[in-house]
Amino acid sequence: MPSVYGLIAAAGQGSRFGGAVPKQYLGLGGATVLHHAVAALAGHPRISNVLVVIRPEDRGLFDRAVAGLSILPPVAGGPSRQDSVRFGLEALESYRPARVLIHDGARPFPDSALVDRVLGGLDRAPAAIPCLPLSDTVKRVEMGVIQETIDRSALWRAQTPQGFHFDAILAAHRAAIGRHLTDDAAVAEAAGLAPLLVGGSENNLKVTTTEDLAAAERLIAARRGDVRVGQGFDVHAFGPGDHVLICGIEIPHEASLVGHSDADVGLHALTDAVLGAVGAGDIGMHFSPTDPRWRGAASEKFLRHAADLVDERGGTVAAVDVTIICERPKIAVYRAAMIERVAAILGLAPDRVSVKATTTDRLGFTGRGEGIAAQAVATVRLPLPTPFPPPRAGEG
């Protein structure tokens, strides 16, 4: 079977959308627009790997957006989308792909069936473009005045991912240097490749405006309408040491927390919360404290495992909230770093992560400085369950 790579163009500034953050890095359904696009291609069984073209100054945003996804290191884009795609193709050349799917990072929903149609088209042609027919009447306008009605019967809206035989589209892009073409299909047409039309998807929208982003949120809500909430609680006692680890951040202290793993009380509570939201038991059922494999293990492994179980069910972690309960050390100065770390582990936008701290006014074991407790809540969105079919005649 021919090797297929995904190439995602995400080097734009999103000027039409407005705002300080490029639209591909905006929050969507507990992640980002770009995360959804990358995850869709990276998770397709026919795609060997995915390369994303970005602006170098967006590297921090990119790393947070794709946290947890196994893809190739990004490459820097150019002054135009056409340049960026060519740079991406040239970076992929050493992997010798037979075919490439070129996708816009602002299209978060390239579903598996759409990708299959594009790949099927490449069995019959050197280029395959997903398109939708125009449903609205089209007018030609000059100076705000309608001049004529255009026959729409032969007009189609092009989408991505657009598929190509790799060598052919790389040569076409090199030949098109200096020209200003609107998409990769136009580059292919200019090289005489005659792209094949395949069916697009109405849900494969492109986020260009705030209205588009709201529509994308509605699509996710409709797909993942089963909202679950889980809670977690964990306690660790102090022992010898000079630091504590809370929510993945090392904090200097006159004692350390005692535990079989790295004793990260915040991540342990959060792991239990995520597991509870999907009815998957607790942390000890998955990582036994008597198993030597987990001695000193990084607790982020436990949290990632819990998030993977949500992914396997077709869901997503939508938001999390962690409360650290202790007299000392003081948490406030480390709070922002904790939020960033938890967001990176779960692949969430930071505004979907809350970390805060409280004391017990010197009451109880935390008040006496004997240890630290943490409680957490996780909100998870899962696909709505398929209704049971009605019984057939004669069945009770």
C-alpha cells in the first residue's frame, strides 16, 4: 500500500479572524482548532505521519496545541501559504512518501470517511480534491450592484485535505514559484495534473470568523453530548527530602511527600477524577502501589493513561479543577506553571485548567503540617450512546 503523509498548513496569522492569537490556536472543545485537525490526520490508519508548517514565533503555541500527539517536528513556513506548503513538501521529501494529503490547520474536522474518499481518488488520478456543490444562488456584483446571476451547476466549493501523488505536487509547487495561486488544487491544475473531484463534507468547515468557531463548538457539543463529571481525592504524608512535586512542578520545601511513585498529590487526585468520569475505577486499579514498575514513576504517565481511556471512548476531557490543601509550601507563585503543565499533559487550552490552593486553618493533619491533600474535578464529554433498537415483534 502506498505510503501517505499528512501536511498541515498552519503558518498563517489569522488576520481575517482578528485577535492576538492566530485562529488555529484558539480553544475548541477542550483543545485547540489545530489539535483537532492534527489528531484527525494522525489518527487515520492509512497516514504514516503528519508534518505541520508553522510560524517560528508560534512554536510555544504549537507545542501546547499538539501535546500528546506523535507527529514530526514542525518546519517554518514562508511569507505565503503557497510558500509554506512548498517548504513542507521539501521537508517531507526525505521520507519518500508516495502520496500526501495537504490540509488547512483551521479546518478541525477532516473525518475518516472524507480522508478515505480522497485516498480512493488518488487510486484513479494524481490529485483528488474534496468539494461540495454550491447550494445558494450566485450573483456577479460590481460596485455593490448585481449585474447577473451565475449558473452554479458547474461550480463547487473546494475543501481540504487535498490529496496528491507526492512527486507530482512537489514538482508542481516548484514550477509555480512566483505565481499566486489560491490553493494546492490550483497549483496542480497549472501543472496539468487534472485533479479528480471527490465528495466533501458539510461538517468540514473552515474557522475564519467568530461565527465559524461558534459553529465548530456546536458540532463538537452535538457529537459529544454525554457530559460526565468525576471527582478525585488524594493524600500524601511528608517525609525526608527537600522538595515536593505538585501538578508536575517541583517546589523547594523542607520535606518531601512520601509515595510509591513520585507522590504528586495533585496529579493523583486529577487522575482519579478523570478515571471516575468514565467509570474506569481508580488509580490503584491501573497502577498498583505494590507493582515495582511504578516505583518513582512520573505521575503524568498516570494522568495521560486516564486521558487515553477517554480518547478510546471517543470523548475528550473538557475541563479540570484541582484544589491543593496545605499550610505550606505556598502554592500561589507556582500556580501558573502548574496550569501550563496540566494543560500540556491533557492537551487542553490553559483556560480549561484551574489550580488553586486552600488551608484548613491549622485544623487536621494538613493544618498540623503532616502532609498535603488534593481534590479534583474533571468534566468529560463523550459521544451520546446509541439508543437501543426497539424490540422486534414477539420479543419482550
